[in-house]
Amino acid sequence: MAVYEITPNKLRKIPETNFESEGIKEREDLQRLLRDQIDVLAENTLVISEEFGEWEDSRRRVDLLGLDKNANLVVIELKRTEDGGHMDLQAIRYAAMVSTMTFEKVVGIYGRYLEKLGKEEDPESSILEFLGLDEPVEDEFAQEVRIILASREFSKELTTAVIWLNARGLDIRCIRMRPHRDEDKILLDVETVIPLPEAEDYQVQIREKQQRERISRSTSKDLTKYQVTIDGKTTTPLAKRRAMFMIVSSLCEKGVSPEDVHKVLQWRANSLWRVVDENVDSDEFLISATNAAKDGGPAFDSGRWFYDDEELIHSGGKTYAFTKMWGKRTEEGMRDLLDTFGEYDVDFTAV
């Protein structure tokens, strides 16, 4: 894509150049600048390490390792070459290597990175604040690894491979960085080429569907089910997220406000409810939540919320969607709710 200057008399084309002829180095220049302004490549991302290589083959290093607002790890690979080389295969290897990281491991990595930068911050507190949590929810942490490839250009072989991999559930983004020289200034044109911006929402929906199907086939999760009893009527065995939702929705139907539920489950911080400030249906809710994310609010991953028409909770002129993401404290949370609102005929049993 050409870059032009608008002058009073004409459009003046800004000549394109390349990193090598301009003396711009991959690590000392590009990586350093992007590390400190990562939003250029990845909005709502926290860089937790640079040149990360804490594995057996320490010669292999991730240029930048990040964490996004959904607690997913982000592998960022940079190249100043004309075709991207084999950075797709390299990044996939790195993504596989970091995919098993726990919250505790990431805290240690970030702590060493902060120490290297000379920053006296508490790594755990900084990460929790970035994620909007009061304490870690291990079952929600690093469920996926995203990949961002940034290069001067990409070969057809590389883009074909990335499109194929994305269609099978991976999340790989290709960002083209083209330098232009304008007299004594160097301008950088940054453009996302995969996924195409106009098709991104559709591709995200397809990938989320594939992820949900993959999770449903997994047998490594906690398969404990619960029967919920409401006004003397007992449900069939339910998965823990559905059991928690049944308890919360029934309490709200009986007059308990979503805010009062949040007070009991305050350890979930800002991850318990997603709220729209008017009474809406599921389609309108999705539009409002998505637009809020585009305006700088937290990302809305539709697979993580109960937001079908029959699931949304309306209270005080607002519409609430309840989280589906529950880890080891699910049963504790259900018991705390029943202990607090014991006057209502609601109970549960693990089966």
C-alpha cells in the first residue's frame, strides 16, 4: 500500500525503502521500539519477556512474549526480511513450548524481565491488575496461545500456511511493516494482512466454535457434575458452569441483585458479569459488548458468557451476562451464595 502526502496541489508519493538500507536492525531497533510500544502490533497486550528462551535448547528464543486481556499468551516474532522466512514454523514451535505455562511460571518470567529493565514492580500484582483480577484463576489462564508475525513482507507459501492453520483453530496474525523515507524522516506503514480486517469477526466466530467443540471432546477437565434443587425441584446432573449459572439465575429471579451476587463472589473481580446499560436481547447485547471492546473496553469473547435470550439477566434497567469460566473454586462459590442467601429454597449436590 503506497503512502502519500496531501499537498495543496497534488498527492506526493512517499518513497518506499527497506530496513537494511536504512541501517535499521531487527533486534536493536525494531524489537526495542515495538517492545516499548507493543500496541502498534497488539492492542491490550502486556509484554512479559524479551528474547525468551527458558527451555532446554536455549538457542531458540521468542522475540517478544506477551499476555493479553483474556489471559492468553502471545508469541510475537519479528523479521525485517522481504518474505518472512520460516517465521511461521518457528513461532508455532515457540507457541507449543510456552503452552503449558502456569500463572506461577509467568509471574517468575515477568519478574525477571522487570528486574532486567530496572523496574521495581511486583510482577504478580502487576499481572493481576492488567487482567482485572484480585487473584489468579488457574483454570482460565493461558488456555490459548496467540501468534503475531510482523515482517517487511510475507511469501505466498507463508500466508497460505497461516490461512490454513487459522481455519483449523489457531490464532495467527500477520502484520506487514513497510518503511518509507520522507527526506530526513523514516515513516512506518503498519498493516494487518491476515486476518483481513473486514473478515476478522467472522473468522473469530469460526475459531471460537472450533475451540468449544475441541474442549467438549476433552476428557482432561474436572467432570464433576451437580444437581441443583430449586423450590423442591431437582435438575438432572449439570456441568459446574451450568450449575453455578442455575443457582445465580434462580437467586436473581427471586429478587437478589447481580450486585449482591458480586459482593459474595468478589474474588472474581471484574470477570463475573458483563453489563449493558439497557434492557436488550442477545443480538443487541453482542453488538453493544463488541462495540464497547472496540472503544477501549475489555474484549468480549462470546464463548465465555451466558448471553442467549433465556440466559440474560435483566435488573435495574440493565442487562447482565454471567461468566462461564469457573475453576477450582466453583463449589466454594456456590456454597458461599447459599450460605449468604439461605432464606431462598435453593441447594445443590455433587454427583
